[in-house]
Amino acid sequence: MERAPGLSVRLRLTLSYAGFLMLAGVMLLASVWVFILRNLPEYTGVPGGVLIRSTLMHDFASAAGVELFILLMVGLGGGWLLAGRMLAPLNRITNATRLATSGSLSHRIRLPGRRDEFRELADDFDGMLARLEAHVAEQRRFAANASHELRTPLAISKALLDVARTDPDCDTDEVIERLDTVNTRAIDLTEALLLLSRADQRSFVRENVDLSLLAEEAAETLLPLAEKRGITIETSGEITPVVGSRTLLLQLNMNLMQNAIVHNLPEDGTVWVNTSVRARTVVLTVENTGEKLTPQLVATLTEPFQRGTERIHTDHAGVGLGLAIVKTITQAHDGTLTLTPRPAGGMRVTVELPTTAPRW
Ligand SMILES: Nc1ncnc2c1ncn2[C@@H]1O[C@H](COP(=O)(O)OP(=O)(O)OP(=O)(O)O)[C@@H](O)[C@H]1O
Ligand SMILES: [Mg+2]
């Protein structure tokens, strides 16, 4: 909002300094004046006594006038310099703000000196800029990855269509079959992206749900997949009431269990799903056997489009959004997500959510 320009803070501070200095000067001189008036002899019996007294008073008044003038000059000059020094950090902060507004997020104020109010403001501002810069970089990376992933199925479809058009001996049924697969993958990817943005915006209906029921539902749905891969799912736990979106929390369970099945041992793998209640939170853990994982690798897996190095089952061509979605859904429900590699191989994923409705 544009406002009419007022007196600058520097000028106002200068005037205040000078004003106070003048006030102190006037009070001092007034007290001296009163002191002189009280203690000056009356000279009543002395010839020309009244004249001496009035000359003295007159001299004092003119000296006081000169002194007040000097005080005013010192007050204005000193005040201007002092205010300039005091406000210098503010100028640096203002400059940094302007730069940030114009899109340059890499600039930092880095205010030197001891910790005071300005330094705190500048440090907090620098911290905010760093977070903003990281966030923008993450968004850009995400958009680039998403575009790349979406282009791949489109490029494959185009190649298939080109072959179908130019090659007279091409097997149309096979082309249709492959186009269907590629198309399904593109739809899955788009749906995953939409889900991610929906959870990110926290624009969902909250209701009372039991996490353990959702875990069971997900386990039931994924049972055929588990059986196909020779994996046993063991579910256990207690009633775990939470407030949140049923659809999103079911999706969270599905993603975790699908991962636990798909990224498991080639055969005879196990998945353990457990729900439990703590003092203020409920905890869902999904644990699975599998390859040995390093903590460094595990720390990166919740990043969008981040996939593990080796793929045991080549028929699962994941896009690497499953855990990113789980993380976003957990955060949208004010919960925490922890991934830990199991010493014997495989992974343990823990989702901790508040039991009662969070306040905001
Ligand atoms: N339970 C798990 N055990 C072992 N590795 C896992 C597990 N869950 C995830 N991973 C590793 O983390 C990576 C990222 O998982 P994420 O679910 O985000 O993507 P994805 O499963 O590859 O693809 P999709 O988007 O289809 O889920 C996987 O590629 C896999 O290497
Ligand atoms: Mg996955």
C-alpha cells in the first residue's frame, strides 16, 4: 500500500536528540538563573547598585542565548550523525529486502557486530531467505523431474505410433497392448502428482478414522500382489483413532505396504504392519525384509522421484513418488515420518500422528 511520505526516521531521531538537549540546556540555565536571582546581593545601599544588577542579568541572558544556540547546533549535528550510525544496519536490511523482492534470493545481509535487536532481525531474515531459496530450488527440481517423467511415456507412445504408421508388418495388437501399458503409467503418474499437490495444500475433509482399519484394508487389497511375490503380511495392533482424511490416510497405508512388498526379498519375504497408541500420538509401523540399505540412501528416499539403486523385480517400474506422497500426507496431518534401515536388511517406516484434533 502506497502511503504519503512522512519525515524520515533519521530526521525525527535528530530532532528528538536536539529537542532533548535543548530542554536539558534550558532547564539547567533556568536553575542557574534562579540561583543567581536568589544569591545576588540587592545592592540597594550601593550607588548604581540596581544598574550593576541589571547589567549582570543582561550579560547572563545573552551568554545563555549563545549557549542555547550552540547546544542546538551540536544537538542537530550530533543527532544527525548518531541517528545515521544507529540506522545503518536498517539500510542494509532494507536493501536485502528489496533484492529479495526483485527475485534475488541468494543475497544475505550477514550483519557484523554483537548480538542486538538489528543483528537478530538480520540473522532471522538471512535464515528466512535461506529456507526460501532451498524451497524454490526444490520446487524447480520437482517441476523439472515431473516434466521429464511425464515426457517419457509420451515419447514412448509417439515412437510406438510412428512404428505402427510406417511399418506395414507391425503387430497392431502388440502396439495397442504396449500403448495401454504406457498410458496407464502416465495416468498413474499424473494421479500421484495430483495427490501430492492436494495433500500439500491441506485441502481435504477431516473426519474421525481408525488407522488400524485402514491398515487392514490396505493389506487386504494388496494381498494378491504379496501372494504373487511369495510375501507374507503380518498385521497386528490396537484401535488407533486419528482425525484426518480417510482417502489420504488409506493412500499412505497403500503406498507403504506396496513398497514393503515390492522392495522386498525376491522370495520368502515378510511384511509386518503394526498400529499402537501412545500418550498423545498413534504410531503405524511398516517393516519389511529385503536388501541391506545404508542410512545415507534411506535419508534421500522421501525426496520426489528418488528411487533406490537396484531393482529386484523389474516388473515394478515405480516413479519414485510413493514415499514423497507418504511424507506430504503425514505432514498435512501434523505427524512425523521416520525411515530406518533394518540391520538384517529391509526397512522400517514409522508414521506418528496426533490422536486428537490438532488446533490451528
Ligand atoms: N519398504 C521398503 N524397503 C526397501 N526399500 C524401499 C522401501 N520403500 C521404499 N524403498 C526404496 O525407496 C525408493 C523410493 O520409494 P517410493 O515409494 O518413493 O518410489 P517407488 O516405490 O520406486 O515408486 P512409486 O512412485 O511407484 O512408489 C524405492 O525405489 C526403493 O528403492
Ligand atoms: Mg513406492
